Amino acid sequence: MAVTFGLLLLPTLVAVGIGVDVARAYTAKLKFEAAFNNAALALSASPADETAAALRARVQGYLDIGNPSGAPRTHVEMRMSDPLQPVVAMAASAAVPTTMLQLAGVKNLNLRAAAQIVRQHPPGSRADHGNDNDSRWQDEQRMLHSSRHGNWLREDWHR
């Protein structure tokens, strides 16, 4: 009985450790995707008179809130095309450090997200403030729904 217990103990501990790593990575993925969606919504609804540096800083702030690594002074890596354009390409990546999977040579589990965001009020556009809130809410819900399926590019209904 003691031999059987000893033989089963190590694989059981390894399986539990890998399960903990995978659960942490899944939780980090949910947090990362929520931060990415919030950053994309903030960029989409940004006012036309905001500067590119301010837009980049705001988006980076949303992504840093959802930083899955948890290590101090680490940032989510972000790439973004010119944020003042009507359609902005944005990509973010982050790494979740592992514990037990390091024994197998996997130091980090990488997370990535990418989107093309249609700005509601790009510079030079005429912001239509006469739209009712119901249609704007429906547009945001449609955009959130499509983002869950990896498709952020949508038609701009507020032209």
C-alpha cells in the first residue's frame, strides 16, 4: 500500500500543479480580454479633439489594469496604428508566468488580442450628437457581441 501511494503521489502532485497553472492562465485570460474590450470601447468612443498621446496613454492604462502577470512595473505590450484615424488597428500581448509547467520548460503562457476599432468621432468628422441613446446602446452591444467572436471591425453607425 505504501509503495502504491508513493508511486501515485508524484503524478498526482504534478497534475494538481498543472491544473493550478491552467486555472491561473484561464483567469488571467478573462481579465486580459475584459481589459482589452474596455480599452477598445474607450478608443472607439474617444472625443475627436483628444491627442494621439492621450489616446495611447488611456488605452495602455486600461491594459495595465488587466495585466495578467501581476509582476510589479510590468506592462501589457501594445501595438497600435495611428489612433487619430477612423479605423485603428490595435494588438496587445502579455505573458502569464507558470509555476509547475516550468519543470517542463514552459516559463510563460502567452496571451494575445487584436482588433480593428472604428472610432465614433475621429478628428475631422462631424460628431452627430442627435442620435438617441437606444441606438447607441444597441451599437455598443452589437460591438461587444462581435468582439467576443474576435471580430471588432464594424460599420460606423454614427456618421
